[in-house]
Amino acid sequence: MTLLEQIRTRRAIRKYLPTRVEKEKLLMIQEAGLFAPSGSGLQGPKIVMIDDPELIQRIGIVNANAQPRSAGGGHVSTDQPSIVDDMSIKSGFYHCPALAIVTIPKSWKGLVNCIGDAFCCAENMILEAYDLGVSSCIVGRGEDTFADPSMQSLLKEWGLEDYLPIVFVCLGYINGKYPPIKPRKEGRAIYIEK
Ligand SMILES: Cc1cc2nc3c(=O)[nH]c(=O)nc-3n(C[C@H](O)[C@H](O)[C@H](O)COP(=O)(O)O)c2cc1C
């Protein structure tokens, strides 16, 4: 598949097998995140890769309850229901066996490019994962999740007390059939020619 074909066919997956993802693949996905572009080339984000389903479940439960579930409003997916669609889902990480957490320096909070930096890392990682046959889903609420006192000790344990988690990437092998391409809304591409 060409890169564009991969970009077109990749989907957010929220149903995972308990099968662990190979360490070599997780390291490649993490490296893809590190090679993301960053504002002024400052390479601010640090990426934590967690290969521990129990720990992921613990953080995921806090994540699912970090904001009111209806906050964004509306419906997300029937085939791959999100925590907004299905209130019975306990973890905001959908019981994925591996998880990447993209953090930025705390002192950068509010600076214009820091959130963009974090999401560029996440995007690189979901594409690398797809290329490796690993499914993924970007999940937000990083700051709110780690505002919970029970989560602060983890950052300390990881030597990241001066970092702020922004975004998560759930990783794992899909449980079920991969969903088809999601059609794009009309009128979103404007092409200016001389
Ligand atoms: C900025 C951002 C935040 C997202 N946050 C969540 C989230 O908290 N939970 C979730 O299940 N999916 C989340 N997603 C995944 C989107 O819901 C998903 O990409 C979207 O529904 C389109 O589906 P597709 O990726 O299959 O095309 C997020 C995606 C982005 C880009």
C-alpha cells in the first residue's frame, strides 16, 4: 500500500484482542513519534510507551471519567463505539494491551505549538502502527487524566514530574473485522492555481 492508501484506510479501533504487541513493534512506533516534526524543531515531547495491560486499565478508568462523557456531544461510531457511545465501556483506552502517552514540558503549557507538537507525535505513531499491522486510537484528556492525585505518583515514578501528558495512543490487534474507509465530507479541499 502506498502511504496515501494507508492514510485513507486507517481507522480508529476500539475493540482489541488481549494479545500483546511485540516489543520491537512498540519501539518502532515510539521512534516514529520521536521523528515527528515539532515547532521550531525543539523536540519537546517525551513519549512513554506502556506495555502493561493492568497499568493501562488503571489509567484508562481515570481517563474515561476525567470529563463528562457527553462533553463533545453527538455520536462517534457504531462499529467501534467510543465511551461517548457506550456507557458500559469502563476504560477510556478500550482495554488495549499497549499505550503510548505523549507528554510536553510543563513549563511549555500555553505556548502556541506545544499541543500541535504532541498530536504530530500521535499521528506519526498511528500511521507507523498501521504499517506494522497494529491497530490504534488517539485518545485525549491527557491533562485531566493526570490531574487526578492517584496518577501524579506515576509521573514521578517515570521521572516526568516536570511533564504534562497531552494525548494517548491506544495500540493493539483488532478484535473483529477492520472497518471500511470513512467517507470524507464534501467541500473541504480548496485548490488554488495560477
Ligand atoms: C484530537 C483527537 C482526539 C481524539 N480523542 C478521542 C478520545 O478521547 N476517545 C476516542 O475514542 N477517540 C478519540 N479520537 C479518535 C476519533 O474519534 C476518530 O479519529 C474519529 O472518530 C474518526 O475516525 P477514524 O480515525 O476511524 O477516521 C480522537 C481523535 C483526535 C484527532
